[in-house]
Amino acid sequence: MSQRRLNQKMSGVVRSTIRVVAFVVGIVFLLVGVLGFVPGATTGVEQMEFSGPDSGAYLFGIFQVSVLHNIVHLAFGVLGVVAALGAVMAKVYLLAGGVLYLLLWLYGLFLHQNDGADFLPLNEADNWLHLALGVVMVAFGFLTPRKRAGPV
């Protein structure tokens, strides 16, 4: 197959920048979800709880995780990969996901400490990561064009 023909085929696959962004975000969440169960990447795996603030497991030794937390990352990753199939779905994924992470940041800052409905292990590192994820995802959702300009 000639290079030109290959480029034409690929331009249909990666024509939409926002789809690529959603796909990459989805893959990152899938990796984080898997690594949350892997000893070495996660310290204290044997102390991991299903849910709640008492989990003793830390992804990369920094971010407190639980089985539920990892499952949510896996599901969010699958959702991102599926959303990447269409530009509108990708935009909604990035915007809604970003807003969700901003709400999770607020939950971690204000409600998490002594809430009886505490179901996620969140520490300060998680809170600031959720803020960054929320801001970046919303920014990508608003600023990323739905179509690339010109052929690949």
C-alpha cells in the first residue's frame, strides 16, 4: 500500500482532534484502573478495601485507592474509548467528566472528612489531581476543535 493511500485511510480515523483527546484520556484511565490493582505500582495492595476511607492502598505510593475506586477508573476509561467513536460523544465525555471531577474535588475538600456516606478513599493528593483533571478535561472539551484542519 502506498504512503498516500495509507495517509488517506488514516485521515478518516484521526480526523477529529477531540476524538483523539477522549481516546487518550480513556486509555490513561484504563491504565490507572489496572495499575491500581498491581503490586509495585500500588503500595499496600493487601490493605486495599472494597470502598471507604480506610483503604491502605496507594497508587504510586501517593494516591489512595480502593477496589471501587479502581473499578470506577476502569469504567471511566472504557467510556472514554467508546466516546471517542464520535466527536459529539467525545465532547460530552470530556465536559461531563471534567465537571464530575471538579465535583469530586469539592467533595474531597469539604464533604469527605467526616461524612457518613464516605465511599471513596480520597487524600489530599487525590483532591488536587481531581482538580487538575477537571480543569484539563473541561478545557479540552471547550477548546478542542471537532475536526482537524486539512488532511493528515
